[in-house]
Amino acid sequence: MALIVQKYGGTSVGDTDRIKAVADKVIETRKQGHKVVVVVSAMKGETDRLLGLSQQVTDQAHGRELDVLLSTGEQVTIALMCMALEHKGYPARSYTGGQVHILTDDAHNKARIMDIEAARVLRDLNDGKVVVIAGFQGIDENGNITTLGRGGSDTTAVAMAAALNADECHIYTDVDGVYTADPRIEPNARRLDRITYEEMLEMASLGSKVLQIRSVEFASKYNVNLRVLSSFEEGPGTLISQEEDFMEQAVISGIAHNRDEAKLTIVGVPDRPGIAFSILGPIADANIEVDMIVQNVGVDNTTDFTFTVHRNDFARARKILDKIAEELGAKEVKGDEGIVKISVVGVGMRSHAGIASRMFKALADEGINIMMISTSEIKVSVVVAEKYLELGVRTLHTAFDLDHAQEQSA
């Protein structure tokens, strides 16, 4: 008998028919002899509806009261889920985050989990009950309801799995696993059987929306085996676990991309110590996150400094950079919102040389110009013109033999 934590997102519990269907899935797992903890999100669209209500009252809602409001979405789902299970003859018990005592800090709307008291949940499981827990929420040391931020139900599920020492944590979503590339762009993309925490973190940070980054970080820290599965079709999904669990490792696991990039260049600034801080300090002070950075030194004691930001921050960052350019006596500021980032990801890079050159050659053969490059131990990223996104992804998918490769360990 295993202990399984199952998480179902808003789409999976979007209406009462889908809640009943999820109850059937939970019952199937119980019939296999497993203990089951179910973590659920609010029904699809409910969190946005609640936010809309708050904005009709005020556009400056207090964080504490906003959390009280938003947490009701999951409370509806846990009650309906338990009703569905009980109706089908399976005892169930619902818990809000506070009732489980998921202790968080007091950062309303973006709280972080500090501790979980799992004793009551374990008692219910041992008594044969299915435990249904509201995702996305907790309670601070003063008894205030807190929420974990968008996508926080994934983090709740992983944290519960860690606290209960569960055998696996299953994240049910609208896709049936993690793919070698976005199937909407690359029709030959394949579902991966397995992938490491590190690879999943890179894929998530590069735009893959399958899992929330915080939940993968949590799983890696506490060694929780994660499995991504579809709520709507049967299948083995993708297992996310430690690298040493893998018998055989592919060199490249997948091709990731991010459309949300914009590029800024400040041209002709003085080449002196501290210039990078002079440029990026005010950007950071404005809470704008910088991704890739390239600095080119000119022959006339000046430098060109280029960096990328999220496209939503482009206008604000450019305004700040225009002011910095004037203060530093720079020649000009250039901006480009028509760029994308494409990356190859794989822990196999650690033991295989030549990945970057293979990537660059494949893109060059298709006439795709590379504007910026960044690397890590298991990733190579390039910035290219947005018009080359689909061609670039497909080219690299083929170049690294991901189209027709045999089923791989990652």
C-alpha cells in the first residue's frame, strides 16, 4: 500500500461533472489499496471572479482581507469533492489550509510554507478516509488566513507529500506529461517518461507552464517524486525525480522557449569599473528582473551593454535606461520587443562536449542569426528574432535527435 498525494487544478474541477469524474479517479486509486490525499484548486475562473468582486469594491484591498476572500474558492471545491466521494460510498474529510495547520509566514498573497502538522491527516488516512485539502492557502502564527500566490496549489501538494513522506505526488493537469518541446510548435514532440528536478526547473523557468517553479524547488529539496498526469486521459505521465535514480540519461531532454522576452541596449557608455551596476542598479530598484546580459567593449574606451527583461517590463525599463543614458553620456538606447529565447536543456550536457557548437551550427544552417547566448551546466539559451521561433524549435528538435529517438530515461 502506497501513500499518494493527488493534486487537481481548476480545469480538472471546473464544474460539478468534472468534480464527480475526479472523485472516480480518486476511488480507482483507493481500490488499488493506496491511501490518498487530494489537494484541489478553486473551480476554473473562480479566483478571477473573486478578484473581480474585490476590485468592484476597492482597487487597494488589504492583503489580509484579500486572502480571506480568495481562500473561499478552494473551500467550495473541497466540500463538493468530499460530498461526491461520500455519495459513492468512500468516507472523506475536508480540510482548509488552516485546519491542517499549514503554517506560513505573514506575507499575504505570496506566503511561503514554514511547517505542516500532519498528525490529524495521518489519523484520518489510517481510519480509511480520503483526505481532501484546500490548495493555495495556509495560516500564519497569528491565525490569519494566507495564500501562496498563483499556482500555489502545486506547492501545497508537494509540501503535503513531503510532510507525509508520501511515495509519490501526482499533479493532474490538462496535459499528459512533460514533452521534448511544445507540441503546438513541434508536432513530433514526445512525452518524456522521466526528467530530473534540475531539468524541470530549467524548463519551467524558460516558459514551460506544466508546473510552478516553487513546487519543483520544494520537491527537489525534500526529494518528493513528482508525476505529471492528465485529468482527462489515462497514461503513465512524466516522473520528475533525482538524477541518480536514472539508469540511462539522454544528452538533451528537451527544447524550451519563451516568447515573453524584450531586449534593451545602451550604446557607447564609458568603459570603467562599476558601469554595470550604474546601469542595472536602477533597473533592480524598480523591481524589474533581468535575464540575459551581454557586454561588448569598444575600441574607444566605451562599451555597449545589452540585457533582456520580461516583455511586460519593457516600457518601464526603457524609460529608466533613457535617464541612465543621459546621466552617463551614452550615445543611444536601442530596444527590441520582437525577440524570443530558445534553449536546449539536459543534464547529459555535463558529460558531453560540443552541445553549444552543434546548436549554433543547426541554427546557422537555417539562416537564423543569434543575438545573445547564455549557458549553464545543463542549458544553452539563445535569443533570436521572434519570426524564427517555430523554425528554431523544430530545427533543434531534429538536430538533437528528439524527433524519432527511442523512449528515453529523460
